[in-house]
Amino acid sequence: MALFKSGDDRMNEGNDFIKRKEFEKARKNFQKAIEKGTKDKDAAEALVALLSLDNNLSNAAMYRDVANVLRSKGELEFEFGLHDVVASVLAKECEMLYGEFVALGLSRDGAANRIARGKALIQAGMSYQTQIPNDILIIPEIFGSVSVTGMRRAQNLFAQGNEDLAEGTVFEDPKKAAEYQQIAYNYRKQMGETGEANLSKIEGYSKAVTCWFCGRDVTGERVHFFPMSSEVGILRYKDHGDANLPVKTNGGDAVYACRGCYSAISRRADAIANHYHQQAMRAIAEAEARLNARISRLEAAGAAISMSRR
């Protein structure tokens, strides 16, 4: 082994460390290669930038910074672990990963934000689908040992994006939300998933009933109407008027209430419960005061007896 390693030696050793997933050691070797004036300085700088992604694979800003370094290297070809890569091509992958993680980081609070996030995720998926549909992404493979094509990455983003669109739309248009969930379900099935959560929401968002209390027709279970526990199943009666929509569950253990009726009943129930809670708390406080007073009297009596015996 040479006592003093050249820049080229450092480059070779760095790539060996990448192959062994020892990324910090690899980065230090490439930095040493730059200090020693290696002829592959551009490749070393590109590799130092790429290795900064280790433990930062969900950090959008890191992908942006690495993409900028790689873009500056043009069509430079270099070895990256077991891969022979072109800087401009890898820069494009970093830019797509940047777009994906920017979208994933968007707020999901409120309908407008949810819709914006959904659209951004779908746009990020389109980049993978149109630019590298059949290519294996190199960065996830090297750092995460995950082999995934651009199309697979796109399908996942399309599924998540449509789920966000559904949640952002459901209060205004439950049937449209069900359509978005159906699209998401199709993508999840393509990825080999069950899509059970999507199916459950499709069924709920599509369901239409008549409110037992006010007779209003509503669509969207647990959005615009809710089942409320009841014993109507034991009664024999004719359903409300000529309504074609159900007013109770098939088992007859609950009736359907629109959001207006449900919230009015729930708030009144809460008010009654709070009233009795306050009564109970006052009774407890009064009992505690009486008990403390009795304890004080007993303590005083005990002290008096003790003094009289001295």
C-alpha cells in the first residue's frame, strides 16, 4: 500500500466505499482527491455533492443544490458506485426528486391547500412518466437500495395526488371526490396494492340517503350525513313518505341524520352533558369542602385533648 495516496487513488477508493455503502468515507476520499489536484476534479466535485444526499433523501432543497452542481458539469461522464452516469442526466433526476419532495411538503390543511398539493403531486408524477418512465432511478437505488422506475414513482404520486384532490373536494362535491378516489384506486391496483381505503371512501362518498329527521336528501357518508344509533329496527312502520333513498341502515340499528340535524342534536347533547358535569363538579367540591371542614374539626379536637393531658 502506498504511503501517500494520489488523487487518482483517492477517486478509486472513494468509489469502492460507495459500492460498500460507506458514504461518509467515500465523501472524505473525494474531498482529498480534490485537495491533491486530481485530474478528475469535476467528477470528484459532482460526487461530493451527490454524497451530501445521504440521510437527506426527503430534503427537497438538497436535491435542488445537487442538481445545480451537476448542471454545471454539463455532459461529464463519471463512475457513481456501480453506475456510469452523465452529469446532466443525473441532474434531471435530482430536479424531478426536488419537485416530488416540494409537493409532498405542501400543507394539507384546508380544502384549497389539499387541492393545490394534489395538483402538485400529479405534476411531479407527470415529470417521471414523460421523461424517464422505464429508467431505474439511480439515487434511490444507491442510497436507499430501492429499485424503482420512473413510471412506478409516477403511479404512486398520481395515487396520492388524486387522494388529495378527493379530500379537498369532498365537502363541496362528494360524488366528484368519489371519482378522484376511483382514479387513485386504479393506480394503487396497478402498483399491486389492495386499495381498500380508496374503496371504502368511494362507497361512503357516493352514498345518498334521506335524513330521518328533516327529510332532506344528502350525499356523502360522514361528510354530509352520519348514522346515529337507534332502535328503529324493532318497529314496523312505513318509511318517510315516498322517498326512494334509505333513511336507516340495513340492520335497522341506526338512522341517517344530515349534518345540520346531526350537529344540532350533538350540540344539544353536549350542552346537557356539560350541564350535568358542572352539577357533578359542584357536588364534588361541596362534599370535599364538608370533608375538609370535618377533618379540621377533628384535628382541632385532637389537639385540645393532647393539650389537656399535659
